[in-house]
Amino acid sequence: MEIRLLRPDDAEVYKELRLEGLKMNPEAFGSSYEEEVSRTPEVYGERFMAENSFHFGAFENDKLIGVVSLVRDTGLKVKHRSNIYAMYVTECARKNGVGNSLVSKALEKARSWDGVEQIHLAVMSENLPAKNSMNLLASRFTVRRGTH
């Protein structure tokens, strides 16, 4: 498995995987399938080039099987924060450490950003595998758990 930054030429396969995630696990996303289906792949390609965000993909045999986005807040009072969003691993690749590898890569990048003091990540309370994974990852970092 290879974890790497997504490039504009990955936009089409990213959109396909994102739409799959929005259909399969709509409760895990802040966006909806209906909102995203009409977006062009170029919209995602532009996001991949933004200065305040990094989008990682997990590839197995050149097939995109998982994604995660790291976005740094830009406001004056919140530029010390970054957020992990849009995490999804296709069902056939779950329980193989793909999600942990993606989040680890995002955390590594966030820690390298000068001035970032907080990394926010939300997991649906019903998603026990994700919660367990996040607890394992949290043991490697200083974490304040929320009650949301």
C-alpha cells in the first residue's frame, strides 16, 4: 500500500470514492451525496492544490482505496488549529490498517506545520471500529477528548 498526497490528476477517482462514501456512510460526512454529485472533478483538483490543506490517498495496486483530508484553519484566532476531514476507506479495504495509516500521515503533516497546536478529528459515536482506531492513534499524541 502506498500513501501519498493526491494530485489534480487523481480528482476523478477521488470523486468516485467520495461519492461511494457519501452513499455508504452518509452519517460520517458533513456534506451530502446530492451536494457533491454535481461537482466537477476539477473542483477537487483545485482543493488538492490549496495552501492550507493536504489530501492523502491510500493506493493498492494503483487503485484508490482510502482518503483523508487535513485542513488548517486560516482565521487570525484559529490558525493554530487543523482539522482532519473526509476520511473514508472502501469497504473491501477496511480492517487492514488503511485508515490508521491515512490518519497517521495526516497527523505527521499537521505536526510539521509551524504554529499548529491543535488537531481536531470527529468520529461518529456509533462507529466503534473508527473509535477504537482513533484511541490507538491518540495514545501516540497528546489528546483532549471531547464529549460531542
